[in-house]
Amino acid sequence: MKSRLFIALLLFGIVLLLSSAVIIRQNPQDEFLEKRAALVVRQIGHTLLQHAGDSTSRVLPVKQLSPGTFQLEFQNQFSFVPDTLVKIVRTNLAQIDLPAGYMINVFDCGGSKELVYGFEIRPNYKELVPCLGRVQPKGCYSIQISFIDFKSQQHVSSNYVWLLVGFTGVVLVAFTGGYYFKREKKKETDILTDGVAIGKYSFSLGSRVLKFNSETIELSDKEARLLSIMANQQNQLINREELLKRVWEDDGVFTGRSLDMFISKLRKKLKNDTNVQITNVHGKGYKLEISF
């Protein structure tokens, strides 16, 4: 009887969740916001070429890499001054109702594909606008503009009921499932079958957890991937570029600041064992050092 009740509640919750997802899948206002963002990104490219003295070559079609991330490409090479780029972006985005927080990354679209310049503007946060006044030489550049909190907030109230219904269904399923499987959870062994020894820690990539004695420390996806790379190369220097590429390549936009932030988080979670240290080799990368 209990099994049948659980199955019925599970199916009910899934139906509610899927129904809600279909209804709020793509609000017309979201589509309008995306098209408006693409237009202003294109306008930024047009203005940047004008400042570079180019009034004839084309700004190529804007690509949307992911929700809130747009890529701007150009027909010809050009040079730019970071001060001018910052001013152009600020001016254009200030004129329309788009999310105020954004990150700009300029990439070399030639052979290296390296990040050559970038800055971040976020309300209530310290702005990151480096290297002003340094003229970037003429070259092939692509610009990625990522808006923070891109999702439109204008239609929240109209979809509130459906969101509430879907959320209720998920909570119901989670609560019921938790009740019936609570005993099974207690039977789980403390030994990780795919555990990798890191000093006194045991690390499981599959479960994304660290074990220290009886303590279980949960890791985020990127924390687990970073630690997995370093755990497989203990006491070896791993270049920053390799870590960024292997962990953030699928995101499309990444910065060294993101890597440093996640390394800092891992250090805090490994602090229980003084024989385990993540050291920074300045200008090169990181090393997971295990003292014996």
C-alpha cells in the first residue's frame, strides 16, 4: 500500500512539474529581451569600428552562445583602446532596459584564441576594469558579452501560480521519497568505493564528496573536477591554462579569477589535514602537495 501511494505521488509530482515547465518554457517577453540584447550588442560593435576609423567593413551576425551570453565578430581586423570600449559599452547599455550587471571578454580570434582583455561591471560590487590606457594592437578580435541575472523579471507574477504548483509537486515527491528512503540512507557505508586518498582525506569524484574521519564534506561540480585533476597529479605542477581549459571550456566564458576563487574554496575544505596544501606557483599554476 505504501509503495503504491509513493508511486502515485511521484507520478503526480512529475506531471505537475512537466506541465509547469511547458507553460513557462519561453515567455514572449524573454524572447523580446534576447532580441533586444542582440541589437544592442551589434550596436556596440558598430560604434567600436567607427572609433577605430572603419566605417565600411561589416559587423558579423551576433551569436547567442547561451542564455545571456552573446558573441560579436568582425569582418576585418582593427585596434582598440580599452577606455573607449568601456565607454561604448556603458553608454549603449545605459540606454536600454537590460540587466545592469555584465562581463566583457575580448578574445584573439586568430591562432591563439587567448583572452586579451576583459572587464566586469556589477551593481553593488567593486568594478573590475583593468589596463585602461593601453592600446591593443590591430588584430582579429571577437567580443563576448555576458549579462548577469539575464532572465527577465517582468513576467514573474504572471507565472507565479504555475511555478508554485510545480514547486509543490517537487517538494511533495522529495518529502515522500525522503521518508521512505531514510532508512536506506542510514545503511550507507562510510567507505567510498571510488575513493582517492588525499592525505587523511578520501575523495570521491562520483559522489562529489570529501571524507575526513566521520565528516562528509560536499563539493560543487567545479570543485570536484578541479580536485580530481590535482588528485591524479599529486605533488606535480599543473598549469593554470590546463585547469581553466579542462574545467571551464564548456562554459564559453571563463577568467582566471574564477579559478582562484574555487581554489580558495578547496583550501578551506582541506584545512583539517595540515599535510595537505594547495600551493600557488606564481605565474604558472597550482600544485596539490601531500607531505608524508
